[in-house]
Amino acid sequence: MIRRHFEVHETAVTIIAEEEHLPIAERSIIRSREAVERFIEEDPFFRITLEPYPCPPHAPEIVRRMCEAASAAGVGPMAGVAGAIAERAVLDMREAGASYAIVDNGGDIALLIDRETGVGWYAGPAVKGLGFACPPRDGVFGICTSSATIGPSISFGVSDAATVVSANVTLADTCATLLGNLLTSEEDEVIRRALDAVCSIPGIEGAAAVVGGKMAMKGRLPPLTRMNMSLEKVTRVERPSADQN
């Protein structure tokens, strides 16, 4: 398997797949971004709204998936853009014959795995050396994480990590945003209600949260395991921006 970092504009991903499938993922990511960008040109409100967006009939597939997932979670459609792009890329690799393919889009991860695979769980200093031991499974699934303290995610909560697992990667992404928004304090009851709310959404398999020094989980999640995770493998933008050149 080859691990490759790939960037296009604000999208920075890590792709893990057979070498022959890497260009397929890259082209898929470019197509997905272009489709979303064209739709935003038609209606800039799509990019900024934090509420569900009624999807017009002419919208491209990726926009439709984002709208459907956002409606289920009660958040804006752009909350699902990273998961949707990652999901489409893995689906395209599967259609080309891949049996093992992963796209990590800044912590929103789409997976197609035919063997046990470790996925590091990054929540800053609150969680060190932990990850999920994901068993092989049929079909594509997602492990998506939002955070109020790490990375550029918009969150109205205080979580270090709000993680959701679903066979619908775009839905996992929007629901991770919802979970992060609901985690407004370290109080046990707040954490419990947040996990209950997210896990009650159809299609969600399980959710996990790290808030301050507390960790909580609900539903069906891959087993936690000890992992030696290097911060160098955390996906982030590496290219300098235009104003740094």
C-alpha cells in the first residue's frame, strides 16, 4: 500500500491505497471540489448557512448527499463536505477494483478495508496513544471527527474530539459536527445527552467524545486499542498559502 498526501486548494487529504488507484482518488477529489464550487457560485448561501439547506432538483450528487446528511443532523450542508469528498473518492476507487482504500480528509475518514486496520484517534493532549482497531467489513464506512480545540472546524461546543461512525461517511461528518455542537460542557449529563441525541439518528452506528479529561462512548464502535501514532501522520495543509510565498 502507498500513503500519499494530496492537496487541492483548501482540501488536504491522505490517501492510502494501491498505487494504481491513487490517481483515481485524486481525480475524484478534484471533480468533487469543482462540483461543490460551481454550486456555491450559483448560490453563495449554500457555503455559509449553518442550517439545513433544501436541495434543488438540479444539484449534483455530492451536493445532494451533503444536503441529505445535513438535514438528518440539523446542521449546514458544508458540515459534510470533507466526508462527502472522501467518501466519493473511496467509492470511485472501489469501482475501479480496489478492495482496500482509505481517504483521510482532515480527520474525516472514509474507509474500505479487507483486513484489520488501526485508525489513530487524535484529540490533542487529552488522548495519547489511542486508536480504533477496525475489523474488515463489507462496503465503505466513515470515522469522522469534529473538534472545538483542534483544527479549523466550526464548533459551538468545547470538545477535544467528537467522533461518529457510520456506513454513510457524509452523515458521519455532519453528525460529528452536531455532536461537537452539543458538547457544551464537561458535565456528565451534557455528554450523555449529546451522545444519546446523535446515536438516535438513523444510520449512526456509534459515537465517542473527549471533553477535557473525560472520555465517553455510545453505540457500536471499533474496539479501542493502544497505538503509537506519529503527529506527522495527522492530515493537514502543508503547502504555504499565497501570502506566505
